[in-house]
Amino acid sequence: MGDTATLMVGRDRELARVTRLLDDALAGHARLVLCTGEAGIGKTRLGEELTAAAAARGAPVAWARAADRGSSPPYGLWRLVLDEPAIRGDAGGGSRPDLWAQVFGNAERPALAEGADSGSAHRFALFAEVRRRLAEAAEPGGLLLVLDDLQWADEASAVLLADLVRQLRGTRILVFASYRASPGPGDENLLRLSAEANAERVDLHGLPAEATGDLLRATGLPASPEQVDEVHSETDGNPFLVRELARMLVEQRRHGPGSVPGRVVDATAYRLAQVSQPAQALLQTAAVVGNGFSVGVVARMLDTPVLSLLGPLDECRAAGFVVTGDHPGDYRFSHALVRSAVDARLSAEERRRLHTAAADAIEALYEGQLRLHLADVARHRVEASLPGDRTDRVRAVTACEAAADVAAESVAFEEAVRLYLQALSAGGEDIGEADRDRLELALAAALHRGGDLPGAQQTATRVGRRAERRRDRLGLARTALVMEATGVPEWDGEICRVCEQALAGGDLPDDLRARVSATYAQALVYRGEYDRAGQVSRDALAAAEAAADPVSLVDALRARQLACCAPEGLAERTALAARMLEVADALGSAWVEMWGRLWRIDTLFETGQLRLVQRELTDLGSCLDRLSGPVGRFHQLECAATLALATGRFTEAARLAHEGFKLFSDMGHPEAFGACAVILGQAGMHIGPDRSGFIELFGQLPEHLRPEAVDTTRGVATIFPALSVALIRQYQGDRAGTEAAYSLAGPIRSWTPSPAMSMAAWGHALPIAIGLGRTEDIEFLAERFEPFRGRHVANGAGAGVYMGPVELQTGLAAAALGRLDAAAADLQTAVEICDANGARGYAVQARVELAAALARRQAPGDPSQAAAALDAAAGEAEQLGMVPFTKRIEELRARLPAAAAARSPLSPRELEVARLVARGLTNKQIGETLYVSERTAENHVQHILIKLGFSNRSQIAAWSGEGRAVEAPSAGE
């Protein structure tokens, strides 16, 4: 008989199609090809032909085959991918576990002090590193990545693949993934891949009768038309089944004539009967181990030396039942259907006995290094427990829980969920209540971290209700620790109820009481119960200090910081930041240090200390060098963008905001859009929302964030979409559109402010209210700002907002209300504050608004002061690209009396000094030029700064460069 295993017939059209897609990918148009079809239809064979095509083009190939479902370690498929020579590159010859630990060691061993969100950070870092390695391997010749039998991949591997597919653009990678045409209930991720924009489906069907005949004739059979029709009818043109029947027919020809068997499975059974008894025993034992098997495991199961299996293995290979695996000592069945046919001949009792033997063999063979094999042990223990006795079920539960814990630690949350559910199912009614609570709480945590919030909430609630019926405060406390506030009133209310009952007695240890109180306080903040949150968070902090437990202290500090994030809590938050940094130092935790520094940056923005923000950002960067993951990087970008915005670097602010948006969007983070929008929106107030990119971004506003779809009664954050649209319409001169958008935010007195964002909300609302002439709203907002004079408009919990000193806002409100004396005083103060702290854009705004107020007041000297303010603002506005303000400056100049506009506030000597400053002379050089002392020259410069309202010499130079440093005409001219 000829070797038909490598022969492919009847697939010319499909091969041509995937080869074209390969060429497209190598040219820079990356793609995912999903090759689907039933078992034996030729998916793997098509992948092999594509591999040959890639090799012919000089493109490296990485090939990974998923093992039996439930037998792989977390991200098992990608462990194989990274171990491929095309991906390893210069990584050397280390073993697979060593390489994985080298790349992702932190992901598998998250430190306790890295916080609850460390898992998400590690997971993002893991995904990003896989993408980076693949992209690196694809340069310069491209890359073909073949993922075979994807239907068996662990859930976490499927999630990573989905992430990779979304990020393929810009690479030269073709991913060829095969999976069976009818995925089971657990294969939702595989089905989603088909819907990806850059995915192509290649569905394989049975060969036509003509190709079936070609395949039969390749075996040396005469293949009469009648025989071809019989085989085609029995196999539906499935190439593997055709080959199996052909093998049997060849055997029958040697021993006499025969006919096509009634079922294809009989063909495999017939061939199996032709090998020796030791070979049959090996195949039956290996079939229970899985599609791929280690000869060492099989030898232990058969209680025989490995050497004694070499002969039977050679016999099985010669018969076409097995092939060598990818690593020494590993083998696999030539096809999953062969393994299924062998397994089908075992009785239920034989199968249970062999599964037990497999689990025992794996535990013995990998003693001391079992971590990567726990899922396989769990699979065998579960199979051995069906139906099994209670002892078997207990062993199955223990194995599943151990494997689930490793999956959770390895940020393979979907796999952890599967294994915890498997543990609960295997144990059934034999699981005690305490064990069930522990398993379900671990399941709830894995569901939450994997993004299934409803599932997590339902599971935690179920555990809490049981503990409640038992009046088990300790159980309620443990339940509370896996519950996280979301802003959904019903769920946050459930958290509060569980926490209240857990804390009702005095029997909780201080550390647990502190953590439950911290959870309670956070839920109260989300519910808007700020007074109660304040007291509960104080209790949490006291309990944590008493317990001297750093983990509970970190939780309590975070809860207290959130509870006092209102503008009134600034002083305490400054102290909390310092305390958090002390704890970070004691723990050696970069994660804790990150939060301490972020809190400190918040307080610096609120106090307008922009130069200290820059210094703190430098320290934050050093901290983040020790902390992997995107969360810290996002906060760093948001802080840097806010500082750039505050100091008039609008282009840089937009760039940093977009970088943060990309980072969080790739994670699917719900805050991605809002965080970017708030930066671009504030920049738009100074340079125009079209130039800042705000209008373009808002065109991508998700449906659930559109003003008409948002429930504005659920916190101040929900009013921002409406305010943003109103600001855009106001800039566009659309008064009706502004009115309509502003009304969607609801009456201003009905807003339920999140304390941390209250100043930001007032600052965004004020220009709209002024533009619409809403006197009552302006009065209301002025009253809100009044207690915070000397402070700056910023968020109390997270960067993203800086809108200058409070006096700028009160000055704007006073001017709109006709209180021009108060407006002039506040706006002059705002000018001085902004000049001092470097808030250049806000200094321009304050000067322009001051000039407008003075022009309206018309007190003696006001026109000249207004002209000087406009002169001072004009150069800065042009330099910063503040086009709306440049236009407004020209409009205000046109409204000033001509004499005031032309008259310089400087004396002739000061004008002369100003011209010398513009030429770049120092005070000493000016003194030498004018034959005066250096001290006299310095005094002239100071007088010029005061008269013009400037803060530095460069502003004098810009003013002079506009031709302002000329003497005013005399009265007679």
C-alpha cells in the first residue's frame, strides 16, 4: 500500500485561497484564517501544505497543537507557541516552563502587596508580551502561526488569541487556526473569532466522488466505480475515513476478497485486532491518557519499564496508529478519530481504572513539579469519579481546586472558572458547606476578574445568603471581600447589607474588620452616602492601625481616601498620601507606592503646585519601572496629560491622552473614552474643540454614553456627555443645540455630585450657563466655588482635570452677573496666580476676561489697563495656538477707545528698556547701554512687568516684538 498519509487531493481551490491570504499577510495585511470542518476532513493537512508554501517563501513558521480539552496548563497553547524555534529566537534552549517563567514569572506569582487589580495588570502585560514576541518574529520575513485543533485549547488561550486577532493590524502575520465545525457549549470564544473584521473562514467539506477515487487508487486499490461509490457513501468523502477503509481493504485483499464494512469504526477495530496484544494494551492505555501521551506515563500505568514499550510503539507506528510527538518521549495518535475508536472498545470500569492509574502516574512522575500538570490530573480524577465512590469524588474536588487556584494565580481566569465549576460538579452533594463556600467564593472572584460581573455577583450573593441563614459573621465577612462596588445601586446595596451584618458583632479580628469596613465604605461612596462612608472609613482605618496588618491598612487607606475625596478633604488626603507612601516603603511594594504618589499628585493639582507635579511624575516613573501592567502607565499618562494641559502644551496633552485611550481601549476598560474626552474637552476650551480633536473623538461616543441615553440622576459623572455636547454646540454658535444639550443634564440643583468630580462639573457648566444667560445657574455655581478661594479646580480622586485657580471661575461668574469690581479683583488675582505657577493658557484666559471686565466697567484707568492686559495676552495666545482667544483679543481691542488702545502705559525710558530686553540684553548690559547702574536697570524691568501685568522677560520681548514698545503720540499730533 502507498503512503497516503501525506497525500492531499481535492483541495486545490482551498489551498490556492489560503496561499493568497498568506501572500497578503507577508505583504503587511495580517489576517486570521479559521479553517473549520469535521474530524478527519483535512484541516491539519491543509495547514501542512500552507506551511510548505510559507517555507518556500522564506517565512518562518510556528506550529502549536492544542492538547485534550481540560488537560493543558493555563495558556497551554501559547506555552507551545513561545517554545517554537521561530518565536524563541535567541532565547536559547531552555525548557518550556523555564522560558515561560522567564517571560511571565510575575504573572504566575502575583505579590500580595500588588493589590486586587494586579491580576488584570499582569494579564495585560502577558498578552502584550506575546504580541510583541510574535511581531518581532515576523520581522523581516513575516510569520505563519498555525494553531491546530483549537477546539481543545484552554479557555484562557482562546481569550489570548481573540486579543491577538484584534491587534494584528500593522504586522506581517498570518494565523491559521483549525477547529471542528460544531464547537461545543464552551467554545464561544472560537465562534467570536469568526466575526472579527480581519478573519476569513475556510470551511472544508467532504471530497467529491472523483477525489475519493483518486485517494483510493493512491493506496494501490483498483477502485472500481462501484467500490468508489460505496466508500464515498460510507465516508461522505471524509479523507481520513477514506484512508481508514482503504487500509482495511488492502488488508482484506491479502487474506481474500471482502466488502466495505457497515461502519467506518469497524475498519479501525479490524486493524487494531491485527496488532499484538502488548501493542493493543499500549494503545488502550494511551487512549485514556489523551491524544498526546508520554511514554513514561503509559509505562507507569502499565507498571512496566519504558524500554519494554519500545517494540509495541514501533509496531503501532508502523500500523499507522501513532506518530512521534513534538518532544522526546512524547507520542500522539495519528488522528483523534483513531484514539476515539480505541477508547470506544473500553468498558466503563476499565476506563475508570485507567483514569485513576493516569492521575497516579502523573503525580508520581512529576512529583515536586506538578504545577503544569494539575489540570491533567484533575481531568483524570473527575473521569475516575464517574460514578465512583465518595473517596473518588473528594479526590476529584481536591484536584480541581488545586488546578483552579493555579489558573487564577496565572491570570487564566476563564480556566479557573471552568475548574472551580468542575470541582463543584464533581463533588455534588458530598461537598460540605464550608468547602462549598470556599469554592464558590473563589469562583466568584475568578468570574469577576474574567469580566463576568453578573455571574460573580450571583455567586457571591448565593454564598452570602447561606452565611446569613447560618448567622455566620465570619462567612459574611469572607463573602464581602469578594464583592466590589460598581455604581449599580442594587448591587452596591447588597454589598452594604452583607457588610452591615458581618460587622454587627464584635467577634471579627481587627484585620478582617478593617477590610470589611473598607469594602463597606467604598460601596457607600458609590451609593452617594458620603456621611456614612466617612464614619465607616474612619472605623476601617482605626481597626487596620490596631491590627498592624499592612494589607488591611492599604485597603483602609484606599477607602478613607475615596471617602474624603471632596474638595473639603484636601488636607486629610495630603496626610493619607504620606501615610500610603510610608506603608509602601515598609512593604517594598511598587503598587502601594504608585497609589501614594497618585494621591499626592491629586493634591498638588488642587493646590496649583504644577512644578511639584513634574517632580512627582519623575518619582512615579521610577516607581512604575518596578511595576508591570497598564494601570500604572495609564495613570502616569493621564497625570502627564493634565500637566501638559495646565501649562499650555495642548498638542502634547492631546498626544498623551490618545496614548492613554489606546492603552485602556486595548484592555476594553470602560473609562478609556471618558478619560481621553475630558483632556481634549478642556484643551478645546482654549484652542477650540475642533483643533484639540474633541469634536472628532465625540463622533465616536459609545451609544451607552450618549446624553439622551444616560441617566443623569446616578452621579455627576453622567452629566459630562451632555455638558460636552453643549460646549461643542456653543463653540459652533448653535444656541438652540447648546440649550438642548444643556437641558439633558437636568436642572443644575438636581445634580448628585460625586465629591471628587464636583469642581470639574461646576467648571464645565459655568461657561455654558454664562453663554446661555442662565443667571440662577451662574449664581448657584458661584456659591459652590466661593468656599474654595486659594485653591484650583481639579479632581479629588484621579487626574484628568485642571481648570486654573478658583478665582478665575468666581471672576467669570461675577462678570456675568454684572459685579464688575469683584470680577476685576478676582481676575487680577487669577492672573497673578497663573503667572506664578506656570498655568500659561489660564493666564491668557484670565487676562482676556480681565480686559473684558475692565472695558465694561470704564473706571478711570480701566481702558489703559485693559489694553495692557490684552497686549500681555496676545503674544502668549498666538504662541500657544489659542485661536479663539486670539480672535477675542482683536474683538476687545476694537471695542476699546482708540486713545487707550494706542497709548502705551510705559514711560519713554521704560519703552527704551523694553526694546533692549527684546534684544536679549541682561540687566547689566542694559545698564551699560543706558549709562545707568545694573540695579537701576533691574528696577526699570520690574516696573515694566508690573505695569504690563507680566511675570517674565520673555513676555516683555513678545510685547515689544508686536511693535508696542513705541512712544505714544503727543496730544498735538
